Amino acid sequence: MNLDTAQVPEGRVHVIVERCKECNFCITYCPTDVLVYSEETNAKGYRYPEVAPGKEHSCVLCRFCDLICPELAIFTTDSQQAETPPAEHQGAQADDGQ
């Protein structure tokens, strides 16, 4: 492997806020510590994950949060591809930490 040409993938995190039940799995198990809880809550009263300040470009697209979320409230996309989430996830909030 040529490390001079190897590229680390960069993902973008999307949260479907109303599905989140604050289980903490995505935050706890993110290998790059990209996620933190928001200060706000969803309609059910749960805080939902958002990208931590300064970590907007730290997601390595491992998709572990996609797999571990019991409510399917979070997913990632490749930031090098389209800026909008897939059609089946309309209503999802793109969370870029802003």
C-alpha cells in the first residue's frame, strides 16, 4: 500500500431527530468521537446526537453508528458524493455541527 496516495474516507452524519431515544450507543462507540448530545430535545424529550464542534471532517465513514442504532435514527453518507441524503431518508437533518 502506498501511504502517499491512500485516502481516508470522509463521511457526513445525518440524524433523524424524532427517531432518537437517547440510547447513547452512537456516541459511546464512535471510533473517532465525532458525536455529542445536542442541548435541544426532540418531541419525545430525548437529546439527540450531533457532530461535535471541530469534528465536522472527522467521520471516517465506518458506518458503525448506522449499524448500532436500535431506532435507525442515524446514518452516514460519503461527503465526496451528493450533498443531499438518499430519498428514502427524507426528513433527516444533515448534521454538520453548525
